[in-house]
Amino acid sequence: MSRASASYTSAYTHLRMPGPGGDAYRHPMFDGDHGQPAGTDTGVTRLVTDAAWGNAARHADRPALVDPGRRLGYGGFAAAVPAAAAGLRRHGVRPGDTAALHLSGVCDLALAVHAVSAAGAVPTPLPRDAPVAELAAMMSESGARLLLTCSETAAVSLAATERSFVRQVFAFGDVPDATPFARLVEAGGEAGTDAGAGPAATVDWAFGPPCDLALRLCAPPEKITHADRLADLHRLDAAVGVNDGDVLVCAAEDCTLPTRLGLIDLCLLHGATLVGVPDPGVTPLLAAIARHRATLAVVTPAKLRALAFDLAFDSGAPPVPGVRLLVTGYPDPEVVRACRERHGWDAVPLG
């Protein structure tokens, strides 16, 4: 069952977003003094895409999302999402359809979730490391009719489609017998979506009312409405405090999927950069912090303890000073104190 969403109309009235000169402003999807929705296009996707257009104008050379060997800018994201959504509709995707997503990187995940959402369908991310039988069961139970996959996960996810109701496959990268995601973007452009038009001017957004599903989870099963997504993003924004220019490093295994999506959205909203770390260990996390000069990093309580007690940096000091660690749980105060005293890194709960 979906979560209660009675707080929808007020939860997002004052979401911090960068306006001209970096000042916060109220997003135009809300009008009046009580944050009433100004229409039915109430999804996080519209909010994030509009903000990404603004950040593209301010930070043309700054990446929004980073995976090993790949970077996605704000402008690239903001142009691709509505175009791909139009492409999906040209391929027969209709509001309310379920789209299974079996992806590995943050760039592909962000584009897929928001393109599917902008098309009015329901993104259903699947666990990256699930075996074929489990993936097939999740596809069937969710009623998925289409799949978005990538070259890293396609072998397993395509095998799972043979045991499901999936009839269309779209892919990031070179995947035989799948329609490339890039072709969806091209098809959307041919359908009239102007990739250079700016925020929503020529986009046929297909969101439903706030009570409609925005996200379906499979492990464990959960239905999340547009209202839930907005409220969750608001709470995460208050807990994390992402700011313009921040660099946030996060390994996929270190937080839940809704939290990872929320962190991606906050970076797109606030002009920050999210760096995805594909490997779960402490060493790859530290390497990413050093390489990208991170200001924020997501860690589990176990990783926090390892950072505080088990690691000694070669130079005697951490590779980047002043990193704020976002802990997925309630950290032990002794561990938090040790990490601050040894490395100068503060740790706070991730909401």
C-alpha cells in the first residue's frame, strides 16, 4: 500500500532551490500562500528538470552526475528527459504503464526514472544483483510491459523478460535486440520536443494527480505516490543540506533506492554533483572522495567505524579536509567523536 500523503500541499512550499544569483526561490508549481499545486504536473521530475535547466545556465561545465567513465551535465539531463518521455509515448507507452528498470549507474538511473515518470508511466527499479528468476518474478508481479536496461545488466534482465509480460526493451549502451535510449531521445525531438527550449516551455508533461503512483519498489514491495516523493525529498533536503557546488559520493549498496534517488534529485536541484561508486568497500569510497574532492559522502555505520578506527592515511591527514559523512543509520557517538578527532570529518544521520 502507498504511504499517507495528506501533507502534500504544504510539505514542499519552501523547498530550497537556487534562483538568480544563488538565492532560494519558491518553485512556480506552487501558488498562493499555502503552496497549493498550480496544476496536475506535480511530480518531482518537473521540479528537478526545471531546476536542472537553471543550473545548466549557471554551471555549464559542472557535471551533475558522475559514474566511472561517464559524466552527465545538468543541461544534458534536462534536455534528454522530456525528449525521451516523448519518445516513449511514440513507442506506445501510456500513463499508468509499469516500466521495469534494471540499471547500474547513477546517470542511467536518473535518466530512466525521470523519463518514464515524465511519460506518465511508473518506474519500477529492480535490484541490480538479483538473479534471473527473482527479476522475472518482480517483472510479472509488477505488471511491467517494458524494460530499461544497460550493457552491464542486460544479460540477466533480458533473460528475465522471457519469463515475464515485458514486450519492449530500451537500453543504455549497445544491447542487441533493444531500442537504444539515445533513439528515444531522437524520436522525442522529431515529435516536437525542443531540447533547447528551456524549462517545460514545449514539453507535454504527462503526470497524473498527486495520489497517482510515482515509483514502485519490489524489494521490499512498496508503492510511492507523487505526494510521497515530494514529501520524502523535502525531508531529505532538510536532513542533508546539499548546497551549490557540493560533491556527494555514494555507493549504491550503502543506502536504500529511494534515498539514492532523493540524493540524485537534490544534487540536480541545488547545483551539486553526485558521484556514484560501483564498489562497496571503504577503499573505493576513499578513492572517489580524493579524486573528486568530495564535500559529502554516504557511509554505513560499519564504514564509519572503519574510517574512525581502522584506517590511517599515508600522510597522516585525510585526502580531503572537512568532509561531512552522511550515515545511513544512527551512528555511535563514540565513533562520531573518534572520526572527528582523528580526521576532522563530522558524521550526521542521513535522516
